[in-house]
Amino acid sequence: MDWGMKNRLAQLIQPDGHCFFMPIDHGYFQGPTRNLEKPGETVAPLLPYCDALFVTRGVLRASIDPANAKPIILRVSGGTSMVGKDLAHEAITTSIQEVLRLNAAAVGVSIFLGSDYEHDSLLNLARMVNECEEYGIPVMAVTAVGKELEKREARYLALCCRIAAELGARVVKTYWCEEFDKVVNGCPVPVVMAGGPKCETELEVFRFVYDGMQRGAIGINLGRNVWQNPHPVAMARALRAIVHENATADAAFDLFHTLTRGE
Ligand code: 5RP
């Protein structure tokens, strides 16, 4: 592996081998998602507790201070919306020149297995791997399910993650599921967990993150369950304790309560 690729991966994955990515890319198909209407304001207090930001070029330019940023994972697939025909019908939206100009540490591309656009999305991933590897830029594959949240189970996610790795993704982002070790064990590159729609309770979030870490995930790329919580900074700090300090779900919950007491 060349120095540039190693350096970019080291910016994202910390010396303990773990990572906490903060996604604020949801607007690329959801528009002004709740609590992300002003992404710069939402993310500013969370920056000290995350290792990288997952963001589109538009929000990056408009809302993130280049002098005070975290490493950037640039979302480069899109072209769909919540009200359009099919969320899976994505293309590559961002050129390699733009990726370089914005000094991205990595790029993120969604794949939609089992959809009508499976082939197109896999070729989007392969194309970005071809272009980015040339410049030492890691590609993170995103195993997307669109509106079909029930697809989040081990057999399907293991298939998605393995195929993403086979096509050259350096990291794969997928959903946590029961028997998550089956997903991780079939994937030869590091796996990070997304959060999905906001959970009912904080403990639920801490439990699945802890379980996923115990079963081999290297970290999280978790957005709505942080910044849609009434106490986003406490959520970020408690999740960081699980990811980087080996805290249990109960210990993270205690920390969350300590931080929010009196607020
Ligand atoms: C949205 C994404 C998000 O990065 C991903 O889903 C993680 O965010 P959340 O924890 O809110 O699900 O790819 O398109």
C-alpha cells in the first residue's frame, strides 16, 4: 500500500484500530432532514468527539470551516430523492478532480443489492475504486437498503459487504443486525456500522453498537441517533466511550446520564 493511501486510512482509523465517523450526508436524498436543516450548526459541537465527517461537496463548501475540519469522507454517489421513482437509481455525482480539490481523506459510494439498479450501483463503486486507487484515496462502500429497512439481516448484509470488498472498497459501511459476526467474518476489509432511523431509547443504541464492536466492527458511522437526540453531545461522548474506550453499553448509558443531569 502506498504512503498516501496509508496516511488517509490513518486519518480515519485511529491508532486503536477503531473509528467514529459522523455522517451528515442525509440531505443528498432526504432534503432538510430533522435537526440537519443547518448542518454546520448541528455538527460544530460534535466535531471534538468524532474522527471524520461523511458529507457531500455542497454542504462541505457551504457549512464546514476548512480551517477547523475533521478528515472528510466525501459522498460521491447520488442523483435520487425521497419523492422520486427509485432511491437505488444512483450515479456518480462528483469527479475525481473535485475529490482531490476538496482534499478528501476518502469517498463514499452506495450500492443497492437486489434492486433494479444493482448492476449500475456496483459499477459506480468499481469506477470510483479505479479512479481513487490511482491517487491513494480509499473508497468506503455503503450497503444501502433504500426504504426497505427489513433487508437489514445478516445473510443479505454479508452478501453486500463481501461483494463491496471484492470490488475494491477499503472500508464497508453497513447496518448492525443480529449475528453481526456473520457479516464481519465474511468481509476481508474493515466494517463500520450505520445507525439507521432514530431508535426509541439511548440504551438500544448503546447496546447494538457495543454488540457490533464485540463482534468485529471497527467502529460506527452513526448520524440520526446522535444529532436527532435531544442531547447530541452526550450521545456522541457516550458512543465514543464504547468505540474508543471499550465501555460497555451500561457504562455508556451511565455516562450519558451523568452528562445530561442538570441540563
Ligand atoms: C445516508 C447515509 C448515512 O451516512 C448512513 O445511513 C448513516 O447515518 P444514520 O446513522 O443516520 O443511518 O449513508 O445516506
